[in-house]
Amino acid sequence: MTQRDQNDLLAEECRLAQEKPPVSRRSMLKSAAAGAALMAVGAPAVFAQPKILRFLNAEPGRESVRALRVAAAEYEKKTGIKVVIDTVPPDDAYNKLQSAIAAGTSYDVGTLAFGGHVLLLQQADKLVPLTKLVQRHKWGPNILFPIKGENYWYPYDYNFCWMYYRKDLYQQKGLKVPTTWDQMAENCKALTEGGKYGVGHPVGANAAAQWMSIGYMWADGVRMLDNNYKLIVDNAEMKPKVVRYLEFMKKLAPSMPQGMTQALFGTVLGQYSGGQIAHAPYAGRLIEVLEDKAPDLVAKTGFFMYPDSGGKSQAVNHGYDGWVVLNTPMREESLKFMEWFVDNHYINFLHSAPLHMQPPRIDVYDDGRWRAHPLIEKHAELVEFMKSILTRKDAVIRSIDTEGPDIDLRPGKMFETFAICDAIQNVLYKNMAATEAVDVMAAKYRTVL
């Protein structure tokens, strides 16, 4: 997550989707005398320049950009306010917002994918509360991240990560969907043959690994911080669980392709859609990619949550995206635009990536407009699975950056150390004992706590 290093496959789409730099605001002369003089000599009338609202988008897919542009055009026609859409890759969004603020040309609405960035901007008094807009609907778990009782962002999707698998290969080998780590390892081993591999888990020091490879650990009940933000990952209760997870990853390693230390989000999409791996961690985008690139694999693909070691619990790795309103002279207009947008175009925006953008708003799942999308109708089983994650008591939703009782900068700093990635590599490639790897990881986390 912010983790958000997201989807390198979309980089080219982002380049194509980039807007031209917005025209800078200019002050308008309002001298009555000057106006009268111009009228006297028959000069053309001087009209007030239209208000401009600047929106920084971090969903670079063509359809997402198009949905926002359509909404912007409609809003300008309705109100006369021009909404300029600028688009950047997700991992560039926060820096773009910051640099615009520093330059005195702040965006009015922005996209963020990391709760810690929301907190940083709020602490700097750069955000406007969205509490009234948020409170109009019921939301799923672990998504609102309130700050001192106020909501400063409007979540538009979950990006949970779960596991996909080849149902046809399972049938050929007589395999069952795994409910334990041992079963998962055995299934992957059975499907590693003839230049094909059982699973693809990124294990480099990057956000892809922290989103796609540690769900097993959450399923087994690992917590990194207690409710006072004290590191507990190496205490008497948690350390054995983390050791067990690292040893499991070492057991999986022979079933993974070479080069997984360099793998990113798009790597795994390509490996699965190309038939190289039998299991792939991802969110709903994997199905969208298959529909486009490998339609023959769509009906052959199933899904399940990360299992725990003993068959008692399941997990997904958390992921999320949302919009913030910046504290600019356009803040009141921005709030009006956001209220209008979520009432009139939110579902259209979700439809731009219909399976990847999982609604965090509970009401959307029963909205006929949302369900009418062909891919949502076609993949109703997957949609119900996604919805069930929000309600099942045995479903764990965790990520490093959301550890602790509230949104806080400390777990965000932990995320950016990639210490869990180092631990995995130490065990898989340096033959370090898992117990020692946990100690090294904990020491690195403590440097930022």
C-alpha cells in the first residue's frame, strides 16, 4: 500500500492521460472608471473569468480519466465552474500535492492512497473536513480513518489483495482450495513443473511485496503494534507466529519463478495471464486484465483469501484510495462539487474499473445502477466474495500502514522501511534463521518508532 508503488502496467496509460498544465489564475481588474472608459470608446466588454477548480487524479487508466472528464464537462455546463483534471501515477500523487502547495498553486481536490499522507496534510491545516458528506452513508470496516472525530477524506474504493488460482489445473491434479499453509505449499509444489510455477509472490523491498505477500501473516493473527503503538512483533506471542510465516515463505520459494525480488504489481499480472504461474495475489484488476488479455483463463480462475497456518482464519491485505478537499480559496466550491459528484458520477467512476474499484460504501452493493455493469453481472460470484470480506467474522483485514487503533504516522514510517521484505529475503536467500530475521526486522522498525 501508499504505499500506495501501484500498478506499473498503467504507467503508459498515465502518460497518455496527462492533462496539459492548467492555466494559472489571474486577477481581474474591476475598476469602474476603466470599464466606463472602455464602454465610451466602444471597446469590447470585459467579462469575469470563469472560476477554475483543480482536481488531481491518481487513477491513470483511460476509462477512469474519461469518467472524470465527463463529470467535469457536465459540471462546467451546469455551474460555469471549470474543473481541470490533472493525472499522475498513484505513487506520485502526494508529492504532486505537496509541491503544488509549496508553489502557491494548490490543487483544490486531490487523490491519496495512504492514510499517513492524509494525516500529514491535516496536521498542516491543508485539508477541509468531509464529515457531513461521509456521514450520509454506511461504510465498510477499516476505511474512514477519522482524525479527532472528523473525516478528512472520502474513500472511493478498497484495494484488498487476495489469492487467485487456476481451477482447471486444480481439477487435473485433484487439488482442493487450501485452508492451511501446508495445503497451500503442497498445491504450489504440485503445480510447479515443465517450466510452470505454483505461485508468484513479490519479495523485493517494495510496496508490491508488502501488499501481495504478507496476507498469510495477518491470517495467522500477527499484529505489529499494540493499541499504544508499542512494537510487539518480536514479543513472546507474536515472534513465533512471524517465524512460522517466514519459514512458510521459504517452503513456498521453490514454487516461485526466478527474479521475484524484482517483481512488481504488473509482473504478477503478466505471469498469471501468460500462464506461467498457477496462483497469483491481486485485487479485482486481475480479472479485468484476463478479460482483456487472456479471456480463455477467465472461466478457469477461482479465488480465495489468504489461509492461516491452522485452518481457522482467513485474511486479505488492506488497500484503499480516496479523495481529499484542500484548504484553498475554492474550498466551498470544492465541497459543492464533491457533493454533486458523489451523487451523480461516483458509480460511473467506479465502473471505470468495475472489479478493481471495490465499493467501500455498503449501499452501492444494492444499487441497481452499479450492478448493471456487464462485468459486475458476469462476475457476480466474485462480487459476492468481495462483499463478504466486509461482513465475515473470520476475515481479517490488515496492512502495515494501518496498524494500531487509529491512523498514525508511525505505522506509515514502518511501511516505508520495508523491514518485513528484508526479513523474507534474509530467510529465503541468505539462509538466515527465521528467529534472527525477526530480530533484525524489529530493530529496523524501532529506528523509526
